Amino acid sequence: MVTRGFSSGRRPPTDDDARIPPGQYLEQGFPVLSAGPTPRVGTQDWSFTLKHGPRPIKKWNWAEFNALPQTKMTRDIHCVTAWTKFDTSWQGVLVDDILADAGLEPPTGFTLAHAFDGYTTNVPVKDLTAGKALVALLYEGKPITPDHGGPARLLVPHLYFWKSAKWLNGLQFTTRDEPGFWELRGYHIYGDPWREQRYTDDP
């Protein structure tokens, strides 16, 4: 399912060409793409669980999660459907700070991100830590709308945007690099936009 949200429009690339990965175009709007219906998750029902395999390590409700240190991050984002959007501004909790609050060093090198609608995507730990990724709670200073993954979504901006799971409700450490929803359906296991890793057969 692909729907459009906010305004949308293309323009020819400018001097910012170096910021646009190969095969991408510059998008002025913020298209909405999802694999199914948009879940409506109220903050009163929201929670986030950190797991090692099937074992829960720590769980936060909305108020507890929002009490964690907040970080602002402005990054370009790149969708596998070929659009790139410059300078998107987010605020949320770094994965590093989630792990610190849980008193946890990563027990494995791999994770699966889980969402309220059953969506999953795999992300290596090295791509979530050292300030690279956060659980976003605000977009452009406002609560994230449901269409864009609110109330909380993962933000891993250096990978294709399907890795930034919407409607996030947990991270699970896994012993191997387990493919998630789109990875099982032909998308690349890693998803680096600068290497055009869109599909399984891409190097």
C-alpha cells in the first residue's frame, strides 16, 4: 500500500547533488508508504520493550520513555522507492541512552526492530549505537503523526528508510542477522542507499 501524505513534488537536483545517493531524486514533500493499514496507538497504550532473544530485559511506558535523555537530530533520509528528503528534524531517545538506562551492553551484534502492526526489520547493532540512531518522538518539533509512524518510530537515517520502523514498540537482540518483513520479501538484508542495496541480489 502506498499513500501520499503532506505535499509532494519533485524538482531538478541542484548543487546538493552530492547529498543524493545514486538512483534517487530530491523530494520536497514527505510521502507516506506502509505495508498495510495505519495502526492508531494512543500514548496511554504505548510501551517499548528491550529483549534479548525471547527474554524481556526492560519495558518503559510512554511517560517513563519520555523521561529519558532527549536528543535532536537533523538528517537527510532516503526511501527505497527512490526519493530523498533533505534536513529532516527529529527529536527522541538515542538507542545508546536506552541501553544505558537498561544497564545493558549489547549482548549480540544484531537486532530486530518490532512494531505494533507486526512489522519487523533487522538492523545491526553497529548501525544503532554511537549516536547513529534514535527512537523518534517528535518530527519538526511536533508529535509524529500516525501516518508517519507515531507516536514513536525508529530513525536510522544512513540506511534506506524501511529500516526506520514506524509504530515502534521494541528492539530484540538476536544471535544472527534475521531478516524482517521486507527482507523476507526480497529487499536487501542491509540497505545502504549509497551502494544501492535495494534488493537481495544487489551487492
